[in-house]
Amino acid sequence: MDKDTGSDRIRHWARELTEGRLSRRQWLRRMLGTGLGLPAIAAVLAETGVTIGTANAAPLRIFNVPKFTGFVFFELAKDGGAQACKELGAEQTYVGTTTADVEGQVQVLQNIIPQRPDGIVIAALDINAPVPVLKQARQRKAVVVTFDADVAQDGRDLFINMAPFEVQAKAMLESALANAPAGGKSIWIAPTPTVANFMTIPRRATPSLPRRCRPTPTSRCSSPARASATRRSTRRSRTPGAAARCSRPASRCRAR
């Protein structure tokens, strides 16, 4: 949806919200469906004078559930969520476990359900485990949005990725080469074995290497240089990683 079309629809839905023909949760779900960024949505709302939280109604309650608290990425997401809620007249509650604990994250979600959230924003630690409780939330008309790491589609309304997985894989490989220009191993370590983004990114990394240097099942390239790819688990994290080795100079093996 282009910006002009999205803006027109936001104005139309704002009128329906003001006239009581649209609930706030329905309004929020449609806002997310426009694909517009929050600054653009907030700008249109400023023109119409409509906010989600009105004087005669409590603000929408949005629960932000990270993979775990204390990590800088999710703390920044918390700050961004607070700013977005301020712009949209909503209220954010940031809650999560302090470690990467799948069962703990599911319990956090179960504790949220009785509070009747209007929206849940979650970076999931497992692609399937949170789905039953998220489906309960959706059945109660909550809007569920995943970011960073997705869940199965029937557990959410919308997934927001940081960038296409191929772009993320390429950036990670280039960062590895920047740290080890002579070549070496690049290992992905995930917080849990079944987190969606780390199940996907390593698989997208291999096609981003030049064909003659891609890891193969036989641990050899078609060039004289050798490459190996292994799936391994570290005893400490018990999580799978993906490793690739190529002895070609970084200038010739850089992902592109």
C-alpha cells in the first residue's frame, strides 16, 4: 500500500473510530495492515485529531515481550515501543524473563491473557511453543505482532522483520570477514534451538557466498580452496550453530 492510499484509509478509519463504528482494536489491526511506519501514522492522526486513547476511554494496553530482558537490542525496542505508544495514545507494558527460557516466555504470555491486552508484541524464543496462548489472545480480540523472531502464522496477525533474511545473512558474513580478513569459521549461536530467525539465517548464508567457495556436504569447494560446513552444538548453550570455512583471501570470498 502506498503512502497516499494508506493515509486516506487512516483518515477514513479515524472517522469510523470517532463515530463508534469501529472498535479501537479493529482500528489498531487495520493500522498495522497499512504497512506504514508509526511516524507516518502519527502524522495523519495529528491531522485528524484522533488518538487511540481518548478522554472517555482507557488507552490501549500493549504488552511488549522480548526474548529476554537486559539485552541492549530488546531494551532499545522497549524504548521505541514507549515512544510509539506515546505518539499513538497507547500504554506499553514491558515484561519478560531474564534468561532465554521458552517455558518461561510462555508463562509470561499466560499471565498476560487475564489482563485482557489489546495488543501483544513479541520476539519469540520458539516458533511453536507460544502459539496456543497467542491464539487465545487473538480469540479475545488482541492484536499479536511478532518481531525479530516469528511464530507459526496462526499465532499472530503480523510479523515485522528487521531486514530480509538474505540481507541479514550477508551482513553477518561480511562482519565475520571484517574481523578475520584471512578467512576462518563463522559460527551462529542461537538462544534456543528452535528460535525462528536463527533457524533461517544460517541456511540463507550459504547461497550468499560465491559458488566456488560455498560449503558443500563433501567439505570441498570446486576451486583448490577448501570449505567445510558443520552443524554443531555447544555444551554451554545446547544450541545449533552453522560454521563455514574457506581459505581463499577475503577479497575473493567476500559475500556479495
